[in-house]
Amino acid sequence: NWESVEQDTFTEAEEQSLPPAEKEALKQRQAAIKRQREAEFAERRVAATEKGQSVLNASGPCSPEHPYLRRKGVPAFGEIRQGHNGELLLPVRDASGNLLSLQRIFPDGEKRFLTGGRVSGGYFVIQGNPEKPLVICEGYATGASIHLACESTVFVAFAASNLPHVAGIA
């Protein structure tokens, strides 16, 4: 109410309390929907991993003349590959080395992950001197620059929200 500054929630329907049996049935339906959604999500992750591995298998070595690398002034390190459309392919791996997804970096700098793939907890590693401190950063070009400057092993987390997850692994 703008005139009296009162606040309240209004609904046209009357409040109703469900009988215990109906509440339990509703709770079970919601749990079944959640299980189904989680199973579908897991299937999409498996499909993305299989697609990612297929794309990697069909890819070739990365050209040192790739426009993105030249623009950023960094070389190709680690497992970086190049796809048929000229995109860079960075495998996103978990602590066991399993492929979770791929990051595609196109010549114009656009970045995309595989639909359905998992990034949280995944990283791309640039191996360095084991006597140097480990470094965790957000993107590949930043990681490659740090590696060039410090010779450290660098974990590329791909997103700021993923930094804490990767820190727990590294």
C-alpha cells in the first residue's frame, strides 16, 4: 500500500493446508522429479564427455600462428589442440585426469564450453618447474603469461567461480 506504507502478500486463493497424506504424496512426486532431473543431467554430462573426446581425437596440433595466441603473445602449452574450424581446444580435466569438457577458443577470441559438460572442479594445467610455487588463474592467456614469467606450474580454472574448487585440488 503506497499510501500507508504497509506491506503484505495478497493472493486471491484462500490459504489451504494439505492433509498429511497429500503432503507426503507431493513430497514423493517432487523427489521423483528431482531424481529424474539428476539422471538426465548425468546423461548430458556423459554425452558431452564423449563428444569432447571425439573432438580431441579428430583435432590436430596447435599452430603457433593461431590468431588468438599471436594476439595474446603466448605460445601453446600443455595439451592444447586445434580443431577443424581453427578453434583452440583446451581439455577441462578433473583431479584424476578424466575429461569433463572442452573449452573452445575461436580465432576472434570467443570462448565456449561444450553444452552439458562440467567445468566446476575442472582445470587445464601448464606444467612448470616443480620447485616453483603453483599458480591458479582464470584464463589460458593469463596462465601462459604467468608460466612464461615465473616458470611455475599453472592451473587454469576457466572462471573466477571455479578458483576455490581448483585450489582445493591443486
